[in-house]
Amino acid sequence: MLTSCRVVCCKECVAQRLKTLCHSSKLCCWMLLDEDSLLKAVANQPVSVSIDMRGMFKFYSSGIFTGECRTKPNHAVTIVGYGTSKDGIKYWLVKNSWSKRWGEKGYIRIKRDIDAKEGLCGIAMKPSYPINYQQHRIKLSKYRISTSWLPTLTGPV
């Protein structure tokens, strides 16, 4: 079970620029609040995150990024996996939208498990991924989390 997360539904998703996703497929967004929960989510599916791409991020070409960046997210990317290098450095595998000429064929490996809750470049500050809230209603109630607020989404958002 993801321990540090919250479910937000369409009205809040709209504010996060997910209007089409929420309205057309009647999904909610599962918001994660730390790197441990993020790791569990990425094990199941890609996760959308906002990161701070200022500093050395934009000049990345290869290797595990450990460089300078701040924690004011301003760029959307997708975490598609994670791993550990031969020398034991844990990283997130992140797909960027800047073409295959940037980074490692459009990807960057960002160091994970740093000593900051927000993660490197704020990677753990604003992650989310869609869930089918009807399927999760039972799972949420199993853990005594109220599901009465979940919308039916029969009308416009």
C-alpha cells in the first residue's frame, strides 16, 4: 500500500492541466508525497512529475545526474523506471520531451534516495498518475478511507 499519498479527483486535476484525461476517462490522480511512495508507483506504471530544470539539468548529456538544480518545479517529465548503477548509485529513469538528441536518447537518469524529502530537482514534490477511481473505491474503503466524496462524473467537470 502507498502510505504517503492522497487521491484528488477531476476538479483538482483540471487545475493541474489534466482536464482531458480526467473528463474523458473518468480518472482521478493519485498524488504521491515522497520518494518511497513514488518508487512503488513507478514499479506499476509511468508517473508524471514536475521538476526544476534550471541549472545544469538542461545541459545533461549522459550518466547519472547529480548536478545543480533547485526545488521549484517548472518542467513536466515522466518517470518510466528506476535502477542502480554498477557503482551502487540509485537513479530514476526519466523521459523528457526535448527530442532524442537531448540526454541519453531523450532520457535522463536522476539520482534518487537523496537526503531530502523533495528529491533531487524536486522530483518527489508534484508527482501524480491516473487511477480508475471506481476500482480504487474498494481499496480505499478497506483502509477506512472515506470514499463518499468520490464523484460519479456523470456531468461536465
